[in-house]
Amino acid sequence: WVRSSENIENPINTSLLITPYVIGTGLTAPDDPSQKETEIKAYYNKAVNRIFIESNKDLIAWEIFYVSGQKVFEEKAESSINRASFSVGHLAKGVYIVKVNVDGINKSLKVLVR
């Protein structure tokens, strides 16, 4: 409850104090993990020569494309995972597009392989 700044007092009966309350203002719900915004990131790690895909929610599927649009790799998760990787040792250096599906949300990310 958030108390409003207005107090109404009865001048005749000093024992009666009517205080109005405003419901629903200034209240915040406790942190609910299912309500958090979906975060998805993809990056290249030169030390291990892999593209990593990470999310704060379960990955459903991901695809990797050359910047020209040709599909290089595709995979669907068989279990609940929030991190996946793909070896890019056999691929040419350049820009790749990583398309990720997490909880029904599709996101495309650019990754530079050096």
C-alpha cells in the first residue's frame, strides 16, 4: 500500500482519522525469472576457433550463414541448454550471421571470424 499525501480529519471527533490509500502505485513485484528479458549473444573465440551462442533462457535452434546467405550449419536442441558452440576451423575468415531461436523469439546476430 502506498499512502497518499492527503489526510482527511474529522474536526468534531478527533479520534476519527480517515486516511485514503492508493492501491497499485509504487508497488513492484518480486523478481520473477520467467519475466526477465531474453538475452541472446553470439561471439567468436579465436583461442578455440569456435562460435559460441549463449542465452539466459533455453536455446531451441540455431543456424549459421555466410554473409551471402548460404547456410553453413543448423542444429536444434535435444535438451534444455543455454550455451552452444560450433567449430569454424574449416570456414573462411569473414562475417557470419547467427540466427537463434530462444523461447519463440528469433534473433539474428553478426559474428566476425578472424
